[in-house]
Amino acid sequence: MKAGIVRFPGSNCDADVYRAVTDGLGERATYLWHKSTDLEGVDVVVLPGGFSYGDYLRAGAIARFSPIMGEVIDFARAGGLTLGICNGFQVLCEAHLLPGALVRNRNLRFRCHDVGLRVENAGTPFTSAYGEGDLLHIPIAHGEGQFVAEASTLDELEAENRVVFRYVDRRGQATDAANPNGSARNIAGIVNAEGNILGLMPHPERHSLSVLGNTDGLAVFQSLLAAVSRGRDHPGARRSDAAPPEAPEFAAGAVAGAGAGVSS
């Protein structure tokens, strides 16, 4: 697998994704500069976290018009595997590759801590290495992470099983206290109708190597590798041979205190 990681002015998680692919998987990765119009034959495009163009106007609003995004949009619409993490999710929504929008956190404060996630759909190219219902421990770091959409859009996402990750507490319950930013229906990540584009606010790359103390996010990249190995076919079978693991104990100030607000 060769992953292309787009670098905008202000990206700050590009190297983390690079390490997740190269060190975590032993696969190839390359950086794609925002002014380029060449995707260099990559199998997967990743829009990483950060503050593209300083997040002026709206998060992701300027990055959406970068020269590289014309190629990314064509790649994604042709079925290419495309992953947007945090700021990358915001860019995907601004580019209308995913529905909805990401707006200011409901408490108007930047949130930077670990959260609990539940895998809602293990039948995507991004989640086949998980089991449906798996509970994960993944970091967030954002000020504009509240996912909003019209009720009809939210109903459609739910009906089509396009909600891939949901914020939950340590028992796996999607409570208001476990929702760090006020996202509608505790939604943390979604896919497009075709299933080849994923946007999520939490950072799987930050929990992808054992040296980081947690590898709950590595399976996102393992799933991508498996999808590329199968010629980008969607993994149809969902793992159901084992019960979902119990959620790990979350760090102080994470899910249990999500409703209290954390400044950074």
C-alpha cells in the first residue's frame, strides 16, 4: 500500500499518520504538498489533522480550494479510499464529499484528551479489522468538532449504517457526558454512501504504535491495507466470532469528565 498524506500550511498530524503507515504497517507513505496536482499513484489519500491555513474563515474552508483538492475530489468520487482525520474531516465536509458540517464545540472550548468510541459499522474498508461494537480509547484535539446536520440527513446516515464511530462512556453507552463536543447523536465518524470516504474527529494515528502506550487506532490503517490488498473491494463479512472487548479504563479527564470542559 502507498498512502498519500496531504500537507496544508498548518497541518500538524501529517508525520503521525506517516509513522502509523510506515512503522505501524511497514508500508509506504508519501507527503503530497497542497500546491501539487499530482497524487503520485497512491492507493489511499489521507487528509490529516491540524489547522489548515490557520483555520481562518472556517476550519477546512480554505483548504477545500487548494490545488491538490481538485485531484483528491476526483480520486474520491472515482472510488479511491479517502480518510479525513479531524481537520481532514472538516475539509471533506467543506468539499461536500461528506454531508453535514463541523462547528464550534458546544462549550466553546478546545478539547484535548482521550475519549471512548464504539465501532458502529465494521463492514467498511476502514474498520474491517475491528468487530462491530468494539470499544476503543482514542484521543481528540479540536475546537470545532461538533458534527451537525439536518434531521433528515442524520436519519439517512443511521438508516444506511453510515455512522461508523460513536462517542461512548466506559460501559459503551452513548451518553451526553461521553459526548465531548455536542455532536448530534454522539456521532464521531461517518462514511459516504459508497463507503470509500471516511471522516472522523478522533485521531487513530495517535494511538497506533506500542511506543505511544495504546494501539487502538492501528486497525483503521490495517483495514485500509486489507482493502487495498483486495483491490479496494469493500470487506463484506463482519467479525462476529467473539464478543466485543470491554472498554479500557480511560484516563482522568477523558470520558468520565467530558461534560465538565477541558481547556488547552
